[in-house]
Amino acid sequence: MKWSLNELSKYQDTPLSVDEKLDLEQDLLARYPKYILSVNPVDVSANVFYDDGNVIVNAKVTGKMVVPSSRSLDPVDVDLNFNIDEVYVKDQYNLKKYEELGDVAFLIENQKIDFDKSVADNIILQIPMHILSPQEEEGKEMPEGKFWKVISEQEYSNPKAENKTVDPRLAKLKDYFK
């Protein structure tokens, strides 16, 4: 989904409606190989408004991606269903104006808008910071290694009474500060 300003200037009275399926997997895997395992082609429905050299895009994105679990790195499916509302402006003055209004605004470069990149960037923003596989959510098994293990918050807040054996050489010091 790439548009030139000349193409969009034809849509001053009515918005350009676009329904496309975008395959962004290669781009996303090249840019973020640690965070995304795969991305199915996403459906993008957008309305593009041209207003005196500025372009307003309202889009809805749906699809699926697979990301690694934040605990075990096992694959986890994530549904995508989000909106994108962005403004592309022709100069710095308009950029400041839209940013003051709280809108997401970008400066148009080379008289072209590459909306594929924006969709890919917004897909990255949809990755949860903490995501678990269904087995991990059930909480049956916590990962552990040779000298470490993950414990629950409950285990952390209620530690077991440890066997506190005192070195007999230091046992006399116990009574020293009484």
C-alpha cells in the first residue's frame, strides 16, 4: 500500500477506500527476528482522506502472528485486531499543528506514503510484553535449570523455614550481643 500525493489528490471530495491483504512476514522477520516467529498475511481496510496536501488514514488491521513465549520461548499465537489513525503532512508547520492536537503525524517524504511500513510498525506494537503459552498459563510446571528455578510469587512471599545449622565455632557469638 504505497500512494503518491498526485494519486491521492484525485480524492479530495470522497475518500479512497482500500481493502487489501498484506504479506509483511519477510519484512518483519528481517527487522525483528527475536520477537516474531511468523506472521500470516493481514487484512487491511482503510479510508484515505486528502486535505490540502495532508493525508489522513484510518485503517483497521486483522490477522494472526506467532511470537515466542516470554518465559520458555515456545511459539504462542496472537490475534491481531487494531486500528491505525495517522496523519501524513507536507511540512513542519502542519506536523506541529497535528502533534499539538495529539494526533500521530508523519512528514511526507518524496511525495509518497508507504503505508506498508506503518502497518508493520503497528504490528510490532501489538506484541505483548508478557505472553505465555497455554501450558504455561495453567501454571503446572515452572522452568528450572541446574542451579536455578522459577518460583511463584506465593513461594517467594512465604519462604520455607530453612534448616539453619550454626557453625559450632560461631555458636558462642550468638550470645555475645545479648
